[in-house]
Amino acid sequence: MLLRVENLEKWFGKVHALRGINFSLDSGEIVGLVGDNGAGKSTFANILSGVYLPTHGSIYWKGEEVHIRSVQEARKLGIETVYQEHSVIGNLDVAQNIFLGREEVRTFGPIKIINREQMTKKAELLTKKLGLSISSPKQEVRFCSGGEKQGIAMSRTMYFNADLVILDEPTRALSVSATKEVLSFVRQLAEGDQACIFITHNLHHVHPVADRFVIMSHGKIRANVKKEETSIEQLEELLLRPASSI
């Protein structure tokens, strides 16, 4: 088992955002984490990503208990998060975005210089592997489509070989064609044995790629079902059902 979470709680002052979350994930598994706004999905993701500290509970990574205190610690473990917004920087080129914060360097004695040529070559290979129709890795990202921007952010997770990729609303505000591109990228993650938590409020976007669905409401997990054990209509019914009746 890659990830196990036990009795996770999160308070923001008097707001009880997460209420005893129990969750597990295997390598190569794609889980659709679904719920309305305010369900606690992003709070849960931000704890796994090192943005927030939990108030209570335990996180086990590859069988060992861990305390994720920062985004850097999450990345060292192999957890990467791609947000719908702020995943890329528009005035930087494709290669700069992929290696952002982890640039490759050449060393000349005590002097370190960013190796732009090497980063550009690797970025070109990555974007071709993902099937991104980008003219050049030197292209500024602001000229890319929404689907291409998400693909650039995901290529970062592939290059740095994350064991777990968390996608927070990756298809929100994207066109139909861009959404299809993102779903194709998600499938490639699973083919590379990378686990994925796909956070969304749109079942129709995550249903084609997920192995399992976890439905959240008011800070709790209300349902946890495998794809083959349910239908999209049944999942929609669970989403619409009042929390008190689940």
C-alpha cells in the first residue's frame, strides 16, 4: 500500500473542516475524490501536499508513519500536486515551467549556472511523449491552451517521478477537447505506476479514468466504491443525497 490515512482531523479555528478521514491508496491506482464545494476535498489534498498540518490523525507512506510539514517534504516523499490555477507561470517558457524550482545546473568550481540547453532538450522529449502540440519548449506558456498548460504541469510530475500525483480540479473551466487531453495524461500516469487522486465535483470528467470513487461531504467520507461495483447514476444519487441519510 502506498498511502494510508487514519482518523485525520482538521480545524480552522471553530470550523471543523475534516472529521475523521480514513483513506488508502495503492500504487498505480486512480481515485476520484468527489464532492461539492466545501466538502473538504482540497483541505485533505493540502494536508497530503504539506500546505496544512493536520490537527489530529496519522499518515502512513509506504508503511511508515510520516509527518508532512511542508511542500518540500511532500515532494521528497514523492507527492506532487497540480492545481487548476497557479500550476504554471505564463511569462516563463515551457522548459522553465517544467523545471521550476528544480532547475538543472552546470558546475564550474564554486559557480553554478542553469543548464538551459539540457532543460530544453528534456522538455521537448516530455512534451512529445504526452502528445502536446507545442511548437517549441522555448514557447512562453501564456500562448498555450488550457489543456496544454495542464499537460505541462503534469509532465513535471512525470519527469520527477512522483509516486502520487494529486490533481485539484484539473478540468475546471477547460473545453471539451482540453478535458480529453487531461484525461489522457491521467491514464499515462497510471500506466507508469503512478497513483493519482483526481479531485473534482464533476463525476462525468473523472468517471472515464478512475478505478475507485471516494465521495466527501461536510468533511467526512460518505462513500468509497470501486468503479465496477457502481454506475455513474448511482454515484450521482449519492452526491445528491443529504448527508444525514448516507
